[in-house]
Amino acid sequence: MPTPTYDLLASNVLTSSASSVTFSSIPATYRDLIVVCTTLRSAAGSSYTVLRFNNDTGNNYSYVSMDGNGSTTASTAGSADSYIPPSAQYANTNDTTWGVQVFQVMDYSATDKHKTVISRGNNAALTASATAGRWANTAAINRVDAVLLSGSFAAGSSFYLYGIVS
């Protein structure tokens, strides 16, 4: 079996605040996609970084997640949501550390199955988490939006899209 490699398809380091970052015109030539959101901080307050596919804001997403902070743990699940969430807050103006979230989208270009996502994230000041999600759609993904549910990402927040070559 060949060793998978990651090809950087696009990147965006914010120079000013933005409520979302869009990667579009994604080629259908890779096995999986990796979305890395790093140095995440919100411009005001705290919020969650979520993904949406192909500009779909309908209730077509479901998930199960778990998180912990060293002394407590929690798990949540949801269906009929309008995004793939992390299970913990990763963008906060009050943190001295920056949040990191990594989403792996499996078989993103397949048209015979729903899309599945595994995400992992942490913010040393808050928690670490893992989420498994599903987008109930068989369309090939050609657009990914990283969205802050409330407010805006602060300047310096960084977003990277990789294609996994098998």
C-alpha cells in the first residue's frame, strides 16, 4: 500500500476579522480532505468553529462528540443540524492560547454515499475533543466553509485545505 501524502490545496491566514472562510472549486482528484483551522481566536466573545459543505445550511448534518479538560468529561450528539461541529469552544478572545481544529472528510468526491467527518481539536486553556459527523448528502463536495457560529474570527486565524493522495 502506498504511503498517503498531503497536498496543500489552499490556505488563508486572515489579515482582518471574518465570520467564515470558504474553500471552493475543490478538485475531485483526492481520496480525502483535511481542513486545519489553527491559531483560532474570535474578534469578540467565544464561539465554535464548524464546517458546512457545498453552501448547504439545511438540517442535513448529524454528529456525536466527546471532550474533556483533565477533570471533567462530556459527550453530546445531535441530528438535523446545519453544520458539522466540534464539541468544544475553540475561538475565544480571553485565552492566552490559540485553539486548533482538524477535520478529516472521507471520500469527499464519492457520489454513492453520505460524507463522514472525524474532527479533533484542542485549546490548552479549555479542553480537548473528538467528533464524528455525517453530512446526509451524496453530492461530491466542491466547497467547504469554516464558520464561526457567532461573531468573527480574529486576524491571524489560519485555515488550510489539504488533499490526501493515496
